[in-house]
Amino acid sequence: MRFLLDTNILIPLEDSKAVLKPSLSRFIQLASSNGHALLYHPASEQDIQRDTDENRRSQTLARIKRYQRLENPPDCPWNTSGTSANDVADNEILYALERNAVHALVTEDRLIHTKAKQRGIGNRVYYIQTAEEWLKRLHSEEPLALPNIKKINLYELEVEHEFFDTLRASYERFNTWFNRAAQNGRKAWMYGEDPSKLEALCIYAVQNDERITDKGAILNGKALKLCTLKVGEAVRGRKIGELFLKAAFRYATSNEIENIFITAKSEEYHLLDLLVDFGFVESGSYRGDVVYVKPHPILPPKDDLATFEFHQRYFPHFRDDEEVQKFIVPIKPQYHTILFPDYEAPQEQLQLGLNQSHVGNAIKLAYLCHAQVNSMKRGDIVLFYRSTDLKALTSLGIVESFSVSNDSDEVASMVSRRTVYNLKEIKKMTVRKTKVILFRLVRHFEKPIKFDWLIKNGIVNGYIRSIQKIADDSYREVVNYAR
């Protein structure tokens, strides 16, 4: 696989005085030891030429030669005579990615991430920590299970724990706030089992008619505030932030809370990108922080958004009108367990307002298969059927994208953020043309819908061995029965 390194990655790598982030050095080591090519774009040479530190400039230009130079990259048509020098370099690098000169781009530049999303290639641009975690998963002998989180009382944590040092640095009265919140019975979701080894935390509270901006904007009724959401550097890239959002969405659903909001520093771009991807909208500022709000209506709203965008904005709601295709997707038990570990838990534990101890896997997932289907579209509905042992429909998801490939590197790039497959598995599958379904899990059915019921009610006509499309009225019967 070929990784293009942006200028802001190359300069720290080649600056002998710079202290490398652990994730950057681990990424370079993983890429090199597993035969991945590390390249730089000629535009980066021009970028480095503008470095005002003469010694660093000459050393960097000399040392980047150890990486492969991208030969004859296509000229970027987005640049004009009015484009700034920095934007010219960024655009050239992004255009090379769009034209498939490489599989992925690694950069810490948030503006490039934003531009990539606008061009529809955001899923191929990685922050260092995300790229490192991808390669760790890709080259693991066994699929890495995602961590769980559990609900705790704030008073179970030590306020002087080093985990809170960065928060104390950002908020002068953090300790005072924390102690007062603990006394008031505030709860949190924590990654891991041992509070003394704290690595990720989300402190939350339910508030009523809350003022959320300096200008006095009010969220009417109940709102779930994510007071503090922090993932420690050592565990970033493992979808823990996504797990916290999953917990928040489930909690809000079970408690009929119609808005979720959070305040964050504008430089916390990893967090802000995650929030936007899951439907949060920038809604003002409060005491120097940016406020992001996610509408979480009890009933499906009336909105003309496209099918998938509707789901992204109003999760867990989704459009399922007649224009939306519905599919049954068979999945073997071992892969069902990997994709949906939270399905195995007692169903009452999925309601986070109760005595819940663990939350399941990520929301954004991937499924690979060799089915004959070629017509899935963004926003379609997939009903997962656990074969062999349970023989029942268990879960509902919304298709984010569907593609076909027998290029193992291309497939690895597509599923990289979805946490399930390692390279050995992907290479084994892509001997044949492989269907890649990227989807978002909406929910598990409270009771599995057994094969015998599906046959009896004419939903299917025989054994479910491959993906099959079902009619809209059959889908209605299934979801009505599942309620």
C-alpha cells in the first residue's frame, strides 16, 4: 500500500531536534516493517523551500530523499493564478490522492481534511494516530476487539489523576468544578475497568432549558450535555470517542432527550470532526469554547435531506419509504460476534438508564462478502441475519457506501476505519471480486426474528445463503413484528 506523507509530517520526521510523537514513529515503523511505501509529493519540496530556518530547510530537503518521490503527479486543475502558495501545495497533494496515485494521505492539517471531505475523499485522509491504529489492526494476527466502557460515579475517580492535567491547564477552576460535580452525584462513562488507570472518559449530565451560548440561546426541554469528553493519546484511534457517542445516543433515546450538546476548544479538531460526522452542528460559542448541538428528536422529523444525510443528522431515525431498498444480509456467527459484540449482552443492559455495565462496539462498520448483489445504494437498509446457530434477523443498519473490488490494498483502504478485518483476511477474500458494504448500525431487534417466522410470513422463500432484496411490504411486516 502507498502512503503519501504531507509536508507537516515530513518536517518533524527529518528535523533532528524535533521530538517525534510516539504515534508518528510507530506509524513509520509499522509501514516500513510491513512493506508499505512512504512517498512525498514534489509540491512538498516547494513547501519546505519556504521554511525560514535555513539549516532545517537544507537538512529536510536532503533527508526526504530516503522516501520515494511521487513521479509525474497530475497537474491540479483547481489552482489558479490567485491561489496562495500554501493552497497550491495542498491542492496538488489532494489531487494526486483523488487521481489514485496513492492509497492514502497522512496529514495533521485540518484544512486538508476539510477539503478532502468536500471532494468526497475524506475517508482516505488520516491523522497520524488514526493511520497508526489502522496499520496495527491491519497487521494483527487476530482481529482486535474494541474496548468497552462502563458507567461510574464521578467520585470514584481521583481528581489529581494525571489524566486530568490537560483539562486543568485549559480550565483554571477544573478541580473545583470536578469536586462539586462529584458531590452532586454526576455520572460518567469510562474506558476500561480500573479507575486508577484512566485513559478515556465522558462526563455527562441531563439539563433542562439550558442556556448554551454567550448570546443566550436556550435548548428547550431536556438536553444531554457531554460535559467532558477526553480520549487519552495512548488509546486514540480505537473508536473510543465513537463508543462514547453511541452511549450518549442510547441514553438519550431511552430517556426521551431531544438534544445532545457539547462545548470544546476550536483546536480539538479530532473531536470536532467526529461530532460533525455524527450530526452535531456548530451552534455558537460559550466562554471561549465552540458549542456543538445534535438534534435527537423522539419522533422522526419532517426534513427533505437525502436518505443517508437524514440518518446522519437525526440518528437513530432513518428514512425507510418505498424509494429505499431493503436487503437481508446473512452473516456467519463468528463474524456476527466481531461486528456486534454488544448483541450478546442481556438486552436490558443496552438501556443505559438502567444498571448498565458495558456498551458495545462502534457505530460505523464494514461487511465483506461475495454475494451476487450489485445494486445497493447509499441510505439503503440492511437487515442482518445470523445464520447457522441463531438463524434469525438480529440487527438493522444503513448503507453508507457499496463497492466492488478484488484489490486487497483498495479494500483495506476502504474498511480501514471500520475496525474489523486484518490484511490476511482481506487478501484471502479478494482472490475473488469482493463486495464492500460500509454501514452504520442503527439498532438490534429486541427479539430475534426467526427463520421459521420469515418463511411462514412469506418474507423469504427458502434458505438465506446470500444477500437478497425484499419488498417494502415484507420489510414493514418485519419491523412491525420486531416492535
